[in-house]
Amino acid sequence: MKGPLSSISWAGRSNTTMTDSSNIPAGKFIVFEGVDGAGKGVQSRMLQAAFRQAGVPVILTREPGGSPGAEEIRKLIVEGDVGRWDDMTELLLIYAARRSHLVATIWPALAAGTWVISDRFADSSRAFQGFAGGLGLPLVEQIHQQVVGDFQPDLTLILDLDPAVSLERAQARGGHEDRFEQKGLAYQNRVRDGFRQLAQTTPDSRSLIDAAGTMEQVSRQILDTVNTRFGLALELPA
């Protein structure tokens, strides 16, 4: 999905090329969320390519992970037996990784004016450990405030897909990072319910994307949402 740099039209700025840095909005933080196997990886790479095609500085990162230290912690969280950790231990490990991710990757990039796209962020903790794991949102929010503070994404795109379909996709990928898939369909259904509740609470900053269509249909929904939210005119990557 790589293509040559092209022109882009920001809101109120038609036919403006990206050679003039004054026309590029300051970096924003966009997050992809959803159940395992919903297509976050594919669609986050698509959005990164769309930004690059437009000549906009952007990085793509992920959670758990996104920094050297956080990648080490990732292995503890997503690999191994499903009973390796309880939900509280998971949450604490994830927030340790998240702090490293913020300090080493996200905050420096945003400060430099770079857009940041992340495959998962704090809403995953709310949906997985808070809703599905039964820890509850108040506990997750208490830890979140201590580690992250008031920082939050400018836009969260929640890819909504039937967990029966997404879990089949995730299991078909194979590999060793399957600890959460091992938790089963009922767990993934609770995760989906959690994400949907989050989307209802703040529709201005969280957008529920129907991920049941074709890859291109989902991509167009995402680009329409991003363009509307930020006054951009990103196009599907060539």
C-alpha cells in the first residue's frame, strides 16, 4: 500500500502540498481498538500509509509494546498459559509497559509534531481487564490516573466485529501471542460489550467502526472518520 507523496487538502486549504510545513496540523494521537482479530493491524497500517502518501509525518506503534522495555513486558503478557497471570497482574504489567511506551515513544513523537497511530491503548485495559476481567472501571481508572494522568487520544477507532468471527481470524494467524485468544468466546464477547459501552459514553472522541465489511469498505469508513474529525482529505493508499 505504499505510494508516492501527493497533495492533500486540509479544511479550508485546497490544493496545498505538504512541502509547506505550516500547512500540516500539529501531531495528533489516533488509537485503534477492538476485539482480537478485528483487523486493527491491517487498518492501522492502511492509515499510516494514507498519512505517508499525503506527506504527513507519522509513526505506527502498538500495545503492549512500542518501546524496547515495553516489548520485553509484552512477551510476559501475550504469551504463555492463560492462567499465567490473574487480571490484576495483567493490568499492572500492561500499565508498566504503557508508561515506558508513553515516555519513550508517544510523547516525544507528539512533541516533535509527528502524528502517532497506536494499535491499542488504554481502552483495551478498560475493556479487557475492567469489563471482561471483572476488575471494574473505577480500579482501572485509579491506576490509569497514576500512570498516565489526563493524557488521552485525540481519536479512538473501535473496530466492531462479532467475536465468533474475529476469534476465528485470530486463531488462524497462529503464533505464540495467543494468550488472550485462549480465554475463549465468552471472554471476547464481554470485551466487545465493554468497547461498545465506552463508545457510547464519548462519541466525540471514540468512533465505532463496522468491521464486518470488506477491507476496503472498513478502510473507507476509517478515512471518512479521520478526515471529518481533523479536517483532512486523506485518500486510500495507492
